[in-house]
Amino acid sequence: MTTRGLDAYPDEVRDAVARTRDVVAALHAELPRWGLVVWTAGNVSQRVVVDPDAGPGPDDLLVIKPSGVSYDALTAAEMVVCDLEGALVDGDRSPSSDTAAHAYVYQHMAEVGGVVHTHSTYATAWAARGEEVPCVLTMMADEFGGPIPIGPFALIGDDSIGRGIVETLRGSRSPAVLMRNHGPFTIGRDARAAVKAAVMAEEVARTIHIARQLGDPLPIAQSDVDSLYARYQNVYGQG
């Protein structure tokens, strides 16, 4: 199914594609490990960046999993390469059915280097209700800087989902959106950050669901949310 092929790209781009294939293949193993997917559902993609200091280039590409392939069969060689129109550039299989959504996000959010989609149970349950996950945990203030918002209903197959993701997350501190009746999509500076956001989105969706069975969760003042978010994003960790 190879179309344009990578031969048209310089060596440094092909080298970056090979590195990105390795990264994306390895990160797909994290989705079933954290219980975020079943069967062949879900996908991870990463933008191909030749020079991280220079950022996205004019011939932007992305690496994503092929459609309908089992997670235990996902090797680096199985990963497919597409351009930011969603067209196949290199690979022997059809790209994920969500490729157009991922490509649209990369086209319109230059700061995004990774996109993840799962059907994780609790986050998807909130999406099915069309209800945002409220920010009532300090770990949620840390990671999301507020609630996890709801995006619009959109059909799979074109860039409608991508438009909904961008419209919802542009200007939001949250790296996650719950697309209504569908499930969570997360973004990050790279695919690893987007996978982390997917794991954390499921964790807080589960915890807050359980809290609501016990009563009304206590709100956190916006000033405290802002303080927690600033500390975690700028001070926490090893730099």
C-alpha cells in the first residue's frame, strides 16, 4: 500500500522517521498495560521532528499504528507514516481510522508533538454522558489545570474529530478532551506526554466517579487550582 515513499525525503528525515517508529511502537504497549484499550481499539501517534530545537518542518510527517492490528503484533516496522493530510507515505498497511483527526491536530496546533486516543472505561463513560470531569482533585489541578472538557459529537473518517479536538483544547490548559459519545483524546509535546495524559485522564475519571457515589465531591478554589498547576508544571520533578 506504499504511496509516495520515503525516498523523496532526505536522509535526516528518514532517520527521524526510524526513531519515531521505535518510539511509537513502544508506547503502544503502554495502552493495554494501563488498561486503556481492548482488542485493537486506540492509537498513538507522534510528529516526526528532525531537529527538536527547530520544531516542525515544512514536510511534516506523523507515525501512527495501522488499522485493526493487534497490540501484540505492533512492531516498529508495522508503524505507518503519513503526511499531515492523512495520506500514506510509507507502510504496508492502512493507517488507523483516526489518522485524519491526528493529522488535523498537528496541522493546527504546532506545539503538539503527540496524540493519543483510547476508549478507556471511565473516561469514555463521562464522554457518553456528555459531562466534563470536574477538577476536584489536586492531582487533576496538577495535570490538567482544571476540568477535562467535553468536545462535540463527530463521526469517524474525516477531520471532524480533529476539528472538535482543536476547537475544544485551543486555549485550554487541559491536554485531554472527551469527545462526546466517543472517548478521550489527549495531546502532548510528544507521544509519551500524550500517553501520560491518557493514563491520568482515566485515573481521575475513575476516582471522581467513585467519589460521586459517596456524595458530592468538594470543589477546589480556582486560585488553588492555578497555584497547583503552576507548581507542578514549572517546579515538580527533576527538571
